[in-house]
Amino acid sequence: MLASLCDVLHPARRGGYAVGLFNTVNLEMARGVIAAAEELRSPVIIGTAEVLLPFAPLDALTWFLLPLAQQATVPVVVHFDHGLTFERCMEALKLGIRSIMFDCSQASLEENTRKVRELTRIAHAFGANVEAELGHVGLGIDSAETLESHYTDPKQVETYVKATGVDALAIAAGTAHGPYHGKPCLDFGRIEKIASLTDVPLVLHGGSGLSDEDFRRAIACGISKINIFTDINEAAAAGAASALQVKGAAGTQLMMEQIRAVREAAMAKMRLFGSCGKA
């Protein structure tokens, strides 16, 4: 069933578990993630990010992501992640996506607030939910010092949430996008402090590559949504490689192995996040 971001994140916040966002840039990945959610009776979020659009255009993705969500037997949110421009976010809304992450995290606090407030006002008129980012989640290749310089400032959280009206807040506390080139070191105290200052569900970006203990502690400190792409992207590749080892393998075998591998990887994360049986 097609669900909103608030539909799945508010129960997660109250229940002390997290819901995974799995960016799914083709039909095989989407089928694998939804199959995992249905087997484990877990709510789930699927979608794509603006940086992934070269691999699959937004309009093409919505042709199958929205029907798959509608037909699923568990709550499925279709989400546009890291929208970098107002125009792309508006395109997503017009295509029927009702969960938008507008990423203005590299702008000044004043500009970030102004832009997100305006999009949130419009998105709410569409019946959509908005996630924003305060602080800036960098890249796995960044140094620990660089990442820390962009951590979310707890003193800004209440004012930002009130001024923008956002429905979910991504925070920077030590995670990074893409593969890590060193051991990630999360500031759990910062996560806990921010969670104590707002009722808006908190989001952890850059989840792929963290340890199981990192995930558990982050959720215990107040994280309600965790973004995953690298892990299932690598699982899809491994599934295809496995199929190619079979003599005479064809494209259909690659597709089925990708679905299987993504399903298993997504199930492992859902179990870890505590969302199983919450649908």
C-alpha cells in the first residue's frame, strides 16, 4: 500500500525502531526490496536520488515504483532523495511522489531555511511530506575533521524545524555518503541531544558501511529513518556476477539473481533496524 513518510516514521519514532530507505534504480532492486518488506512485514521506503537520475530518469522510475508501492501488502513510501534543486523537487511532486528530501545543506543557514520553507509549503499543498538536512553529511573520502566541521548544531534545530515546517530532519553526526575510506566514528551524544529537542523524526544518511552496533546505538539515540544504497547496489552486482558463473546464463538469470541478492541484503537491514512485524 502506498504510504506517506509520516505514516511510517512517527510510529518508528514512538516505537524505538527505524525504517530503511533503499534507493532502487531499476525494477530488480525495487522488487527485491519490496519482497523483503513483505516477507518480514516491515514498512519500507523506496525511491531514488537526484545524483542517481543519470542511471534511471525520474519519470521512468515512477512508472513502476508507484504501482509496486500501491500493490504491496505492506506500507511502502516512494521517496525522492537529495533533491538538489527546487525544479527537480517540483518535477517529483508533479509525477506523484509524495515524499521529498530537499537538500539545501551546503547553503547558508538562512538560505537553507528560506528555500526549504517555501518547498515545504508547496509540498504540503500536494499532500506530500518533506525531509530536509541541517548540517551537511559529506563523503566517505572526507577526513574525520572535515566531516566534524559540518556536524549539525543542536542549538539550531528547534528554530530550523519551526521555521521550515519540515516533517523529517536529516542530521550530520559522523556518517558519510558512499564507501568509507576509514572507520566511521559517530557522535551518539549529538544524536541523542538533537532527538531530545524535537519531535520530528530524525534521519541518518550514509548508512552503508556502518557496523551493526553503530546502527543499534543510533536508533536507540533517536534515529527513525536510515538511508541505504551502497549495500544493496553492491548486492545487486554480486548477484549478477554469481549468475554469470553459470554456463549459458542469460539476462533473465541475471535479473532473478539480482532480485534475490537485493532481497537478502534488505532483509538483513530490516532485521537490524527493528522494523520487522511493524507493518
